[in-house]
Amino acid sequence: MKVLILGGTSFVGRTIVEDLQARGHTPTLFNRGRTGAELFPGVDRLIGDRDTGDYEALHGRSWDAVVDVSGYVPRQVEQALAALGERFARYVFISTGMVYDHRGVEGEITEASPRLAAHHGAEVLDGDTYGPMKVACEDLLLAQLGDRLSVVRPGWVVGPHERAGLLTYWVRRAAGTTRVAVPGRLDRPVQVMDVRDLARLVVLLVEHDLPGAFNAVGPSPGVSFLELVRTCGDAELVSVEHGELDFPLLFPDPAWDVMMRISPAAALAAGMPRTPLSQTVADTRAWDRDRGEPPLTNGLSEDEERTALAQAGSS
């Protein structure tokens, strides 16, 4: 199949492209051409810019499916649809589990659970607008495409090539022999998803022409935070106050723990695989070492951890 990827050179997008190629499909990449130029030699690349609305390179081309990894605001998906016309069969939109309204939820969150109100205002992406902007994108696409639309709602996505360093942080910290600061409640759930499982789900939706919404998340209920860290290594764990500290893969407010109870049933029924956490950890560690373990952008700095550990030792 011929598949257009809007994006395709970062974490989720590049893994989808890799899976498409592994299964014999022909991907075409559409992006600004500023990153990942060394990736995927021989793959057709189209240059454009979704920020400025430059979709000229898409005109006159057709594909069996479109996978939208880089649509964050309604204008971007609306302009993409206008540029593509009817020259595709299926549109797979990578949304987010953050579209759900976690307030007052009992039990698991499913694809039918209430979503947040759509945001159609200023295109400012932050913690407050990210989910509502994705809701607006979903609504616009569904109104225009109906059953030609597949929506994938990922939760915490981890694994090789992750940009945020969410799992990588704990892989590094827990593998050491020094003391590691962890938040006080180690029983809190963590629901993580291997990026390669997410990619395979996307490809299966394309191959089988499956409409609807699918939660791309790990097992529910998720593993405990302690189990996740212990899978990463055997370092000494020291409980500290969470406060304003940045602990990857945990929401600061326990009221958000419901977001770790999202049901993957529909995605599993569609064929989504489930990579064991231990394999994801091992592969993430190998990838991180191969790239030289550069500084991470998330998690506690060495100074923050040192201070937190000192405070814990004096209390």
C-alpha cells in the first residue's frame, strides 16, 4: 500500500515508517525536511510546512492511506484535507489520551468516555490546550471523513528513540548504584506503551481499513510505579516529597491517576501487540547507550535530586 506520513522523522512517526517498510508498504514522508535527513534513504520525501499552510507538494498525488502524526491544531488538519481532496482512502489521526475528561470518572476510561470541550481559540499549545485542541481536530476530521477516519489515542509512549526521555530517565537512574529519589507513593499505577506496539496498531488500521477510535495504551490496570522502576534496575530508592519535582511517567496530582486506567480492549481486538516491559526497558537501554547517553530534558537534574535526597535524609 502507498501511505503518506504527515511527519515521520521523530519518535512515533519514524517507528511507524519503519513498521510500514517492514511489512512491505511504500511510505511517503511530508515534512519540513529539517530533521532526520539521514533516515530512510530511498523513501520519497515531500517538503512542506504545516505551520505556514504550505501543502503544495501534496497536489496531484494520491495514496491508499494518510497517517497524520503532526496535526495539533484544527487549522492544520483542515488545510491538509483541503490539499489532499479525495485522493486517499483512509486517514489515521494520532490524537492523545489527554482528550478525555478525567473528572468524576469511575472505573476504566474507554473510547466512549466523555472528552474535554474542544478548543478553537488561539493556537497556543500547553498543558491546558493540548487535549482540547486534539478534540477539535478529531471533531473536524470525523465531520468530513466519517468512516474513513481512524483515531489513535496514545497514553505514555516509551521506547527506543523517545524524545522526552520518560522511560530513559528511569533506565539510567535505576541502573546505577547510587541512591535514587522517587516520589512517596510507589504503589501508584503507571500505564506505558511501547512505541513499536503503537506503530503496529497504526499499520493494522491501514491494512484492514478499520474505522473508529482506539486507545493505544499499555495494560489496564498498569504496573505499579515501583514495579516499573525495579524493572529498570536495583538502585537504592529513597522516597521524597513529590511537590513540584518532575518525576517522568507520573502526574504530580494523584487525582490524575485515573488516566492510568484507560482500556486498550479495542486496540487489542484490532491486533495491537503487547511488548513485555522488560523488553522495552532492555531495548531502550541499548539504544540510549548506542547514542552516547546525551543529557535529558525531563526529570530531576543532579542538583535537584541531590537536594531532595539531602532533605529526605534530614527529615
